[in-house]
Amino acid sequence: MAAAEHAITISDESVAMELPTLPPNQGLEAMKDIVFGSAAGMAGKLIEYPFDTVKVRLQSQPEHLPLRYSGPVDCFKQSFQVDGLRGLYRGISAPMFGAAVETSCLFFSYRVIQDMLRATVFPGVEQLPFTALLASGALSGSVTSLALTPIELIKCKIQVPVESAGHKPVGPLAMVARVFRQEGLLGFWRGQLGTLIRETGGSAAWFGGYEGVSSLLRSYSQPGAPESEALPLYQQMIAGASAGMSYNTFFYPADTIKSRMQTADISTLAKGERQTFIGVGRALWRQQGLKGMYRGCGITCLRSAPSSAFIFSVYEGLRSYFG
């Protein structure tokens, strides 16, 4: 009888050991990701938005006309003279919402994907290998792109100078109605392939840059410290700034093509003509070459460095403070 009980105990223990376990309080952790990610994203958007407006205006210049802006400084100058600071922040309500959605989705899906990898591919491993972190970042970006494309489409259309689009200034809701009236529901996902490429590769570079630089800084200043230990604030900001520049440098051409597709006025296209990612990219390459693909990249990296530094610092700070 005792032997039988012992056998049952061993059997029960073996079954329990084989079951992968996910971290507890997933609902609470998800809520933290959403709230803290939203706060960090909106704070970062306030910093970067004027630079983003200039980037979109540089990217969306028509290929069949002389360039309106000679560079970022000239674009800033002309935009400020026409509309003042208000013009540089035109349409910020949509991207503020988008920043909250994007950042919270990124941090939430990034953590969930890591938890799934620990429970399946890397059981019992606390610190995932760097390749797994890159894969987690890429998958989180691909998921986020579906929610981000409609928000960015409205943002880009509002940011383009109204006189070049031939319309009066409108707010986000009026722009949503216009897009739906002209293109239907699927029109909100125009440029989805560009967003997918940018977010998948860019998010891998974003999280990978942050994790990689954080690891280097930790090994230099805190040798032997566990990976879970928080870095000093200035080192978090250095890692975040590196992440922001990595995100924008490698996949910027996809963002340029996406912006051109999203800012094109559908009413000016020939009847039956359909924009494609490859077609728009090919036309841009013929007209402006590699320089056209990277137009506005410098100012984008300039604004993404402090913005990403702020995003990671706010997110990590909130998570550290509230446990």
C-alpha cells in the first residue's frame, strides 16, 4: 500500500513538473503595460510631434513638381511662418491616441511573447538569448502595425500642408469621415505593408537596441549584476536613445513609401488606378533615388533619440515605482 502511494506521488510530481507555468497575475501585468505604456507613449509624442510633422511634409513632396522644401530647417521655417507653432502640432489628437495604442501594444505584446517563449521554447530560462528578444520585438511590431496603420493614415493626411492637398484644414473626425466616404473601410489600411515592414523590423531594432545597449552598460558599470536589476536613469536614457535611432535608420524607406501612399489624394488618381507599395516605391526611386527614400531621416533620428529615451525611462520608472 505504501509503495502504491509512493508511486502515485512520484507520478503526480512528474506530471506537475511537465506543465509549463506562466507568471502569475497576468491581468495585473497587462494592465500595467497598457497604463504605463500609454503614459510613456503620449509623453514621447509631445516631444517629437513637431519633428514628425516636418518629416511627413518632406516625405510627401510630389515627385512631378520642384521640391518645396530644401531640407528640415527650411521646412521648419516655412511651416512656422505660415501656421506658427499651432501648425506644427496640427492633428496631434490622433497621434497622441496612436502613441498610447502603439506603445502599450508594443510593451504588452513584447512581454507576453517573452513569457510564451519561456514557457515553451526556453523552459526554466529567466534571461532569454538576444535572438529571442529580437524575435519578440519583431512579432510585437507586426501585431501593433494592424492597429497603427489607420491612426497614422489620419495623422499623415492632417500633417500635409492644406494648400498642397487642395482642401481646407479639418480635424481628425472629419478626416475619418472623408477617408471612409472616398475609400471605404479598407481605405484606412492603405499603406499597411509599409507599416508592417517598418514595425516588424523597426520594433526588433528598437527593443534589440535597448536590450543590447542596456546589457553593455550593465556589464561595464555593474559587472555581475543580474539582468533584471534597473539601470541608473541616465543609462536608461542612453539605451533608449540608441533604440530610437536604430528603429528609424534601418527601415526608413518603408516609412517614406507608406507616407506617400497615405498622403496621396485618392480623387486625383485615374479611374481604376490602384496604388501599391512596390509601385509607389519604384516611382520614387526613379524620380529621387536613394536620397528620396531617406528624405527626412536625419530629423527623424534627431527627434526619435530623446523621444525613445523618454519613453523607456518613463515606462521603466513607472514599473519600478509601482512594482
